[in-house]
Amino acid sequence: MFTKRSGAREGPDAHVANGPILRAVESGDMDDRLERVIRQQLRKAGRQFEEAKRAYAEGRTAPDEENAGAELYDLPTDEGGRARVVCRRHAERRSVTVDAEGRPDCFEPDHADCEGCAEDVRDGYVETW
């Protein structure tokens, strides 16, 4: 790929005379470094985007609003502004208020179906009607 310059040093001090960039290009390290830097920057941009998206979603609703979760988690609502979800526990359609933590007003803390429902609301996978 590259030819050696006349008078270039060899041995442990060769990087001083030949330059570290030349050695990196010759060995293919430059491609690896560039790929690593690009990946790091893309991950950083992705984290910043998710943080901005979360901040926007939190800022859209007032925290003292009783049914903040319906708008925060983008759930379909009825005329009264209550979220329309299908209850996992009782397998029925319900219109419920949802708090900012994604818990419907029928939520029971120690029940597995209720815990799963709240997780689904937060993740955006809850069954609605």
C-alpha cells in the first residue's frame, strides 16, 4: 500500500520518523477507530433523542392532572377524557382514569394482572378499544 521513505527509521522509534497516522493507515487501525467513533456518536445522539422525547412527553401534561396518563401514554379516550382499555384481570372493556405512572384507577398493587397492565400502558402495548 505505502512504500517506505528512504532514510526512514526502523525499530521501536519508527513511529517518530514515520508518524503514527501512517502506521495506523497501513495497519487498518484507522478504519476500526473511525468506526468506533461513529458508533459512539450515534449512540450518544440516540440517548439524547430519547431523553428529549421523554422530556417532551412529560411536559405535555400538567403533573397535578388526575388523568395525566391517558394523554401521556397516548391512549384512546371517551367523551369524559378517560382512557379506554381492556382489563386484563376481568377481560372487559373499561373507561378509566390513568395516573402519570401508567396505573389505571382499578389498579391493585399486588395483583399480577394489574402489574402487567400498568407495564403495558407504560410500554405502549395495552389493549384498547
